[in-house]
Amino acid sequence: MIARNLFASSAFAALLAAPACAAGPIPAAPAIATHANDASLNDYRAHLQTLTSLVEACAKARDLTACDPTKVGPDDRVPLSDGPNAERRLVRYGWLRVLLSKAQDKDKEQDASAAKSAAALQESSSKESSDGEPTFPAPATTSQLLNDAETRLAHDLGQTDKQAVAGAAHAGERQNMRQILAGRDFRHLEAPTARDSWLEKIGNWLNALLNSVAEFSARAAWIGRLIVGGFILAVCVGLVWGLLQLERRWRIRLVPDQTGPASGAASARDWQLWLEDARKAAAAGLWREAIHFVYWAAISRLESRRLWPADRARTPREYLALVGPGDPRKPSLATLTRSFEHTWYGGRTAAESDYRNAEQLANALISGNTAPASSTSGGAE
């Protein structure tokens, strides 16, 4: 059935071309500039009316002057709406130029060739008609094609009025859309900012990067294993570093914010007062008491600098243990602690030189200069 239809279509095309072949080669239409012209809707209507008058005159006269294809003019690019930057549709008139070029020859000159073509078509489709297939009609004459052209131009002219109505309907739809967007549900609707646009671009770039990595890892499995292993290693290193930082802070025991030191702690009394009591005891020749006051003056000063939290129950050795091993103040504090323990707890008789060495160490710790520790360590022992 499909083969028969194809054969019948080929025969019908041959019938349409038969008149021109019998009369000789089809006359080519004259070279016409077929560039498109940006026309308004009114210009498009006027052009259609001009073409309708041209087809009517050609159908009556059927000569070279009335059927001149150059009178068709260029194609039109018609706007689809009334907006300033409306999209345009290209309307071509090449079919009309070919028809006018063909209409320059009257139908009587084509009757003989058309009859032969009709007979050939009838003979080729006789077998198909015996099988119940419909036969094709005879080809239309040029006069009928001109009438069809008038009908088509009239139809296109009517479409321009419908286009204007459709444009008005779109304007109403836009007004309805504005009313909807002005409602409560869309009150806080805002256009995307430049920041949102950049974030979207970055997200798209990351997605593209991850997709490319996934595609590459599908071809090379070791890439995925390397990424997973590197991530696990980075997490482990971060955990170890965090634990070391916490351990260091717990060892130093930073003092929490409070209004003042605990009652009975060394820093509860100002270090200047401890130092003043030491000088008074030294003036009275009480070297053991003077060393005692000098030691607590140094402890009060270091505690006021938040080297450790205030605690009245802490022993001298516990104070010393709170200082980190890399702290430059630890050697001086260790020497001063041994001198204080020997004279205060050990019962050793203290001399003026012992006090002077202890005072020098305390002054270094109070001022932050730890240089005297090495020079006085021997005397303190």
C-alpha cells in the first residue's frame, strides 16, 4: 500500500510538471532582491492589499506588464505583538513571484500538454483505481491558482485583525498577572541580587567540578581511594592537633573570669604589701621572715598575671609544677622556692645574703626579667 501511494505521488508530481516540460523549459523568474523588510502591522496590511490588487489585475490581463514578479516587493518581517522589542515573523512571497511569472502564459497554450499529462496520470493510476484506491484530480490551471492566491491573501489580511485582538488579550493577561503578584503571597518577592548570582555560579562550578571528578574516578578507581584516604588523614590530623591544644590549656589551667581572687589566696593581698612587709622584716634583722614575705610577693605577682588560678590550699611545689617546662620564669621560681623551703620549712638559719639573693630573684620574677636566676642559683643552694 505504501509503494502504491509513493508511485501515485510521483505520477502526480510528473503531471504538474508536464505542461512546462511540453512547452519547453520553465521560464526562470527574474532576479529579484528577496531581502526582508521590517514592516509594522499597518505596513503589512497595506502590502497585502497591494498584492491582492496585483493578483486581480494579473488574472484579468495575463500579460508581462500585469504579471510582473518585481511588483511583489520584498518579504516582510512582521511583529508578533505591539511591544517595542517584539519578536518578528518572516513572511515570504516567493510562491507569488513564481505564480506571476507562470501566469504570463495563458491557459490555452497549456491545454494540449495538460491533456497529455492527465492521460498519462489516468493510465498510471488505472490499476490502483481497480483496487478501490481513489484517483487523483487533474492539475489546477493557472487561473485557478490565481484565484487560490487571492483567497490566501484575503485570509492573511484577516489574520492581521485577529493578531490585534490577541495583543489586546495579552495586555489583559499582563494586568491580571500584576494584580496577582501584588497580593499578600508575593509581597516579599524580590529579584535575585548580585550575591545570589555569584553564589549560584560558584555552586554550579563546584557541581561541575565534582561531576568531572566522579567521571574521572569512574575510569581510574585509585583517584576515589586517594580522595577518601586524604580526607580521613586530614580529619585525624585535626583531631590530634585539637587534643594537644586542649591538653596544653588544661595543664596551664587558665584562670576563669572573676571579680577577684579567692579568699586566703596569695593574690588576695597585693604583692606590693608582701614586698613592703619583707623589707620591714629585713630592717629588723628577721631574715627568715623576710624571705617568707619575698616568696609570697613573687607568687602574688605571678598569680595576679593569671599564670594559674588562685587557690589558698596550694603548696610551693604545686605552684612550681603549674609552670610549663618551656616557661623562662621556671628556673628563677625553682631557685626561690628551694631557698624558701630550706629556711622556712627546713629550719636552716637564714643570713642577709640569703635574703638578698631571694629579693633579687623575686624582683626579677615581678618585673618579668629572669636573667638573675642562673647567677644566684648556687648561693640559694
